[in-house]
Amino acid sequence: MEAALHTGHDGHAAGHGHSNSFIRTYVFSTDHKMIAKQFMVTAFIFLFIGGAFALFIRWQLAYPGEPIPVIGTMLPSTWVNDAGAVTAEWYTQLLTMHGTIMIFAVIIPLLVGTFGNFAIPLMIGADDMAFPFLNMVSYWLFPIAGLIMMAGFFMEGGMAASGWTAYPPLSAIASPGQTLWIVSLFLIGFSSILGGVNYITTVLNMRAPGMKMFDLPMTVWAVFITAIIIVIGTPVLASALAMLFMDNFLHTSFFQPENLIVPTRDMSRTAGGGQPLLWQHLFWFYSHPAVYIMILPGMGVVSDVISTFARKPLYGYRAMVFAIVAIAFLGIVVWGHHMFQSGMNPLLGTTFMVSTMVIAVPSAIKTFNWLGTMWRGKMEFTAPMLNAVAFVSMFVIGGLSGIFMASTPVDVFIHDTYFIVGHIHYVLFGGSLFAVFAGLYYWFPKMSGRMYSERLAKWHFWITFVTFNGTFFPMHILGMGGMMRRIYDPTVYDFLKPFQPMNEFITINAMILGFAQLLLIANFAWYWFGGRKAKRNPWRANTLEWQAPSPPPHGNFDRPLHVYRGPYEYSAPESVQDYLPQTTSPEDLVEQRRHHEMRLSQVQQAEHLD
Amino acid sequence: MLDWLPENVSVFGEGVDHLFRLIYYISIAIFLLVNTIYILFIIRYRRKRKGEKAYHYHGNNLLEFSWTALPFALFLFLAFYSDGIWEDIKYSEKKPNPDLVVEVMGQAYLWHFRYPGSDGIFGRRERRFISPTNPFGVDPEDPNGRDDLTGINTMHIPVNKTILVRLSSMDVIHSFFLPNMRVKQDAVPGQWVDVWFNSVKTGEYEIACAELCGSGHYLMRAVLTVQPQREFDTWIDEQYTNKRVSLASAQATTNE
């Protein structure tokens, strides 16, 4: 093999001093793999908090005002009434915190924090991130921010209760929990920016020798483009949060018009003259791209998983890359589709409708290319593949339901109804979370050095898949019936009463869905330490991370790497196997073939003698 | 599934429902197409032996081009087709000449309605006059405002007439939602927005708030009564008489 020395190694080892202390290894680690695991574990904890909140919401919607079974009376009196039923105040906090936690403390940390950190250096053949210390800071801001947000529990008025979108004036005249929410998101924003800068620099500067941009696997492309969106969008959210903080605290009026009638608050020092819609523009300028922050890395992971397990090159690799770039850039000019009914000039509604319809095109391109990848493949349905396949199918539903709300007149009716709730969960659960599951199972052997239980993983997948659809598909029907989101008790309205059986059906599915996630945790907790030892390349995949030991040591690779080809040369005719790693040199390939032919002729001779 | 939509009784609602149905059928068609292919692939292209090779193929530009161009054409068509209906519902230059103007003011957690009393003219209003007792901020100096009718959580309109609703909010953002009229518009404090509709059927319909406005958001329910013009006129007269009586008694109390 050509001795293309990977220069990073020795310098890296010297620079870090390979301290073995517990604190440097497990707490304040600068190793990208440890940081990825820290993001993962923290996000899992939040997944269960956010999930539990969702189940409380579902209980209340199915059985309004009835006591929560078993634990109802054990909950604090600020949450439930004497009988143990959810109060309207707590309900509003629950829906706010469920959305915020799932988006900012679960999906973004899992897709961007965990996969970005774990996969980028390993997939580009680097020994670590460009800025390991920055990376550590990026992680530590996240649990701190999470704790600040949850601290609202101890404040008067409880946690934030203005919805995850925090529209002022409601959020500008809110309880202290809202201020904590603002500070917390501000910190998470910093965490994202630090991570984003790191990803961009690492991908641009630290690729292994011979690796061109178009040799990058889709996961790396997706996280790279995502990082660019983060760096463009997050400062805008940060500025909006700063203004909202001042409106809450310093009596400024960025978002508050004159003379608001608020009996609960002294408004005499608030001058007014602000515009509530300004927040919505600034918020969605970040938060619409954030939807793509939450789906693009998933698309990348799924592309890699489908190609690996179909044993087939990714269909239209370059088209896939361009589609991601197109989504990223169009994603910046569609934010107004959240505001069709906000009182924004309807002419802008027309503009944003056109741009929103156009952004559906690259999503369609991606779907067709995934289908193309599977066409004439040799698919193997392991747990990662099952989850990836589910992702594509669920993403199609999420995309199609998106067309309804993109059409401004239809949006008049379904805006702020459960149709939107159904849609967002098809994209963020059916899409992002299934991609997270696919990626977690896919890289489990590399992360832990062990194999997970395939049987447990399949149980987890099937229960999740069925109850996911049972939970979120009927929400489209509730939305068609006109059921508003964020209402505490739908039975107040006569026109919603016929939907109560459907609400119960959803809740039963949601309960099973929630508890089924314990299977994932059990699988991880048990097999991470007790699983069968994983080989270096258990999936017989092409990308660079599988050339490292499982798990990779500090500094990642134990042999020099050189990249000769793209990541998707599965079933290539020039290889004797059904895969062709990016690092196999042409000379090695010739050698392998000679070896193979020699063995074949030996076998033939032996048969002949018989 | 389309049966789940609540009954539509407004003229503009027909446009909304028509588009809903169109997109619904298109989505179902695309969904079935994609998923049929998908499931066929899943059944057909499974690995049967270990090490079996798949077809080594990187893609086809003609196909890439066609599955870019076709969705592009379809989605652009949908956008421009939708826009015609959107303009009718929302563009201010398409605003019809209303038969009745009603002002609606959201407050956590109720709806205020205001009719221009017997003179048909609203009293001048300004944001700075708004107070818990003067939800619309009517100028107390303006004589036109004296006979304006205001009420809470009940709205009456005549059938088959074009109604213009002027919408705003006293405190936080609310959203004025009439499911049966296919009307939804956010009520934003500090800003007045016009919405219009035309109900073709008498009856009682529900009005809801669709934007989170606090923990009592779900209680923000009002009732819309659509009635024949004659009954509506009677109702207005009743309100007007009630108002005069209460004004007179209030006057009497202050005089005593």
C-alpha cells in the first residue's frame, strides 16, 4: 500500500498528552467520540422527559379532567389538581416544554451533536475535530442550558408556557420561567454555532489525503450543509431572543404595541410602539431552516444506510448533494409560510407559497433517488435498514401533507389545527427520529465495540412503526375536523365532540409508543457492555470509519489512510467482494483479484481430481 | 376521509374546499404510486445469499431531470392555481363592498363584538383609549360612538350578506376561527386586519380561538348566529333598546 502518512497522529497524541484521568476522559473530554456519546446520553434523558410530557398531554386530551392513573396524586400540586388531573396551567407548560425539549434538546443534539461529532472525523479520516476544545464547550453549554430551562419548575408560575414558538406579546409578559427559557435557548444557540463552525472547518480542512469533496459520504455532506445553515440562522434567533429578553425584563417594546391590557403585570413602564409580527419573522427566519437542520442530517444517514444494506451505489450521488444544497438555500426563503394567517401582507403569502412549493422539488428528488438505490439492490433488512426504509415512507407522508399547508387558501382552514401537529410529527418523528434510530443502530458497533441485539432492535422498530402511525396519522383527521392545537379540553366545542373516540385511540397508541422506547434504552444499556464483540467492519461498508478499530482509540485510525474513490462502490465489478472500501488501492485490488482467481482454480483442480 | 371536514356554509369556503380536495387526490395518487413501487422493491430486491452482488449502477441523468422537472411543474401549477383563490379571500383590492361591518376584539379569554348602532357609523377609536371597560378604545368625545353596540361572545349576522370583520386584540395574539366559514385570521394587538365572508345558511356556528393565548385558550369560544335579515334587524333593535335602557338607568343613577 502506498505510504501516504497521516500526519495528524503524533502531533495529536503529543498535544493532548493522552491523559487517562476519569475527568479528562469521561467528563471534560475533547475527544469527538466521547463528546458524541455525551450528546447522545444527555439527549436520551431529555427524550424521556419530553416523551413523558407528551404522554401527560395525550392523557388530558383523551380523558379531559380525569386523574392521571397511578402517578396522578404523586405529582406536585402546581401541576395537578387535588384529584390528580392535569391543570390548564400545567398543560400549557407541558406543550411548550414538549416542543422545545424535543426540538432543541433531543433531535438537534442527536442528529447534529451525536452523529455530526461521531461521524465527521471518522468518515473523513481525521483524528479529531478541528477545534476539540471548542467542541467540548459546545457540549457543555447544552446540559447547562437544559438545566436552566427545567429550572422553571422551581419558579413562580412554573416553566415557560407560550408554546415552543413563544409568540409575543404572550411571551413578553410571561412568568420567570419564560425568561429561563430565553436564556436557555440563547445558550443552546451558542452550542450550535460552536459546533457548526467546527464541522465546517473540519470538513473543509481535515479530509484524508486523496479525499475530494465529492468523495464525501452523504452523512458528512448533510451535516456540513446543516452546519452552514446553523451558522447563518442561529445568530438571528439569538438576536430575537435578546430582544424578547429585554421586552420581558427591561421594559423595552420591540414586540409590544402601545397600551396592552395586562391585568397581571405592571405595564406602566412599557412604552409600546413595537410590532408582534417582528418576532415571528425573526423566529421563523431561524426556525424554518431549523426544520431542515433536523431533517438534512437524517437524510444523509439514511442515504448511507440504504446504500450499504442494498449493496448498491447510491443512486444519483451528485443529484443528492445538489438537492441538499438546494433545500438549504431555499430553506432560507420560505419562513413566511408559517405566517400566512398572521396578519402579514397577503402578497407576501403568495411569494412564500411559491417558494414553499418549489422547495418540495429537491425533497421529491431525494425520495426518487432512494427508490433508485433500492432498485435491483440486494437488500438486507437489519435494524438500521428497517428504520431507514421507514424514514423514506414516513417522509413521503410528511412531505405530501406539507403541500396542503403550503397552499395558502387550504392553510386558512388547517393552520393551527392538529393537521399541522400530524404533519410536523411525520417529519420530525417519522423522519428525523427514525433516521436517528437508523444511525444509532448503524454506528452502535463502532461506538461501543459491541453488537446490539438485532431481535430487540426489530421488536423496537415494529412496535414503534405501528404505534407511530396509529398516533400521528389520525391527527390529520382531527385537523380536518378543525381541532385547534394547544387546547386543553376539546370537549368545550360541540364541533369537536365527535372526535373524542379518535383522541382516545391516539392516546392508547401514544402510550405504547412511549413505553416501547424503553426497548431502545434496554438494548443500548445492556449490549453496550455485554454484547458480542464487533468486528472492524461488521456491515461490510465502504466508508472510512469502518477502517478504524471498533471502538476507535483516541486519534481514531491505527493505520495511514489514503482515499481512492467515492463512498458508494458497492457490488463493483472490479472487486471480488460486494463492497469496495474507499481506502483500497488499485494495487491491492489487483492483488485481491489474483488471490481470488488462484483460489478458484485450486478449487476447480481439486474438483477435477475427485 | 373528506367527510371529516366540518360543513361549509360560506361562499369563499367552497374555493378552500375545492383546493383541499384537489391536493388530497393528488397526494393520495403520489402516495400510492411511491409506496407501491417501494413495497414491490422491498419484496423483489432482497438479498438471498451471502455475498450476492447487486446491480452496479450510479444513476441516469435523464431520469434525474424528469423527476426534477415533473414535480417542479406540478408544484408550480398548484402554487399559481391556489393563488387565484387566495387573492379572492385575502387581497385588499378584492375586498367586496360589505353589507355589514363588525369589529371584533380578542381579549384573554373572550371575544368582543361591536356593531355601528342606529346611525350606521362607528365611533372613532384609538389604541390609547383601550381599557378593560372600553375594549375597542372608542373615543369618549366622539358622538358617533355613543350608540355603538358591543357584546361578548355572541355574534349575529344576516344570511347571504357579505360581512366584513375588522379584527384586533387588546392583549396577546388570538386567532379568529370560524370552522364552518373556512375563516381563520390572527388578531394582532396594535394592528387591524380585515376578513370577509358570506354565509349561505342560517344556524348557530362556533367561533374558536386558534392561537395559544394563555392557559384559558381553550375557553375562548363564541357563538355565531346566522339569521334572516329580518330577524337580524330585530336582534339589533333589541340590543339597541337594551343599551338605551341601561344607559338611561345609568344616567338616572348618576343623577340621583
